Amino acid sequence: MGMKGILRVVPKEEYLLPGNPSCPGCPASLGLRYLLKALGGKAILVIPASCTSIIVGPYPFSSLRVPVLNIAFAAAASTAAGISEALKVKGKEGIQVVVWAGDGGTADIGLQALSGAAERNSDILYVCYDNEAYMNTGIQRSSLTPYGAWTTTTPKGKVEEKKNLPMIVAEHKVPYVATASVGYPIDLILKVRKAIKYRGFKYIHLHAPCPYGWRFPANKTVEVAKLAVKTGIWVLYEIENGKFRLTSLSSSLIDPSKRLPVNKYLKLQGRFKHLSEEDISRIQEHVNTMWDELMRLVKES
């Protein structure tokens, strides 16, 4: 896509204000900036306890130019569903109710409310920005922390695999599920715009490399995010009305020879520095197996 095409997709208007207290290289503020651009600022955000609670700032001040409700960890999806119903009662249209939550508030503490809202097909957009640990409270492991990753509660590396949450959400038979990456903003923006065309529950899982928790330099956020995709560790896809589709960036990686080895991604991050060659081989094997399964889904769709 040329520069003119990019400018048509990415509005100049900013809804995340400068001077906010996010860390250097923060993927949450980066992703939130793209999200609000995609929505044209026509949104109400529901934010459970997370790094973004700090980024937004204390009441009565805010770093965002949209209404925000900071809510308890477990209640984001149910609260958003209630707001959506209230807007319908008041006859207000064209406003997107969006949950913006981290992996802890989505895959762990908030999973019950998320599942309930998805099962009811509540008319909300739920975005999980996945930085793969509880970053705001001290880098504790979550169920979305990948195998082998150091956290303060897994000092020798996590022994469980990462929970496949997008597919769990898709099992609720909601209209739209997608994955995205802060390294590919055009893909994210286009998926947000597609999602909001649907009535019902929409879910986007956003990969969000965190310099602080993953132990890499703050100027490497986008590079690390792109390497996750190029190595095949993070797959970009969408499930639209039950139909699975690899999006263009991932489609080019169907051929295993076009994927970079996983070590290209792992070696940039201090959280993986303790891994043995055997560990790295296990991760590579897991990625290869995952892609075999994805090829089955592609054929079935």
C-alpha cells in the first residue's frame, strides 16, 4: 500500500492525547491509538484494571478524547453489555461500546463475563491487548504467557502453553473474531472497521509486545511485533460468521520455508534468555504443529 493509500486508511485525528503516562515503547498506548482512529472517536471505552487504567489517568482528568469507564477486573464485558443495552433504550446509534482489556482481565479474571457476553451475543466490541503477563502489578504470569517465558512468578520459565483464547471465543459462534498486531496497524484498523459492521459480539485479540515485561529496548516494540508474525508464532487471521481466513500477512507464511526460525524472535527478549536449545526446538515444533492445524482449518473453510 502506497503512502496515499495509508493516509486514506489512517485518519490524522488523534484521540489519545500526548503527555500520557505510558512507558516508552508501550504497545497498549500504540494499539489504543490505532483503535480510536479506526472508530473515528465514536466510542465508549470500558477498561478493567490494567496498564491502561494508568495511561488514562485519574478522574477528573483523562488522556483520551472519548468517554471512559474504569471498572473492576472481572466486570468489563458485563458492564459493556449493559451500556450497549442502555444506548439502545435511549435510541442512540453510531456509538461503539468497546472493552479494552489486558490478558489478565480477559483470559483469567474476566473470562466468565467475557464468555457470558459472547454467549448472549451482546452488541459490543471486545479488544484484548495481549502483553502476555500482568504487567501493571509486577510481571506475573497469566494464562496467555507463552511456554518458557520468564515472569516474576515463573522465574525458571512457564511450563504451560499459551491459552488459545481467540479460538475459545470463536466457539461461542459470535459474528466476528480476529487476531491483530501492533506491528501491523493497517491490518488492525481494517479489522476493527469490519468488526463494527456486525451487530452482536465482536472480538479482536491484539498481540502487544511489552518492552518492560519482555525485557527488550523500548525502540524495538514494532520490530518484535513483526518478528512474532514473520516467525509464525503469532498468526493473523479472522473468523467471520464461522468462516476461518488467514489474512494476507499470514497467508504468505503457509509455506514453512518462508517463516523465519523462532529464535529470531526469542533472542531479542530477555524473558527467554534462559532457554536451552531443547526448549527452542520445542517452541519451533509447537509452531510447526500449530500451522499444520491452521492448514486444516483453511481447507475446511
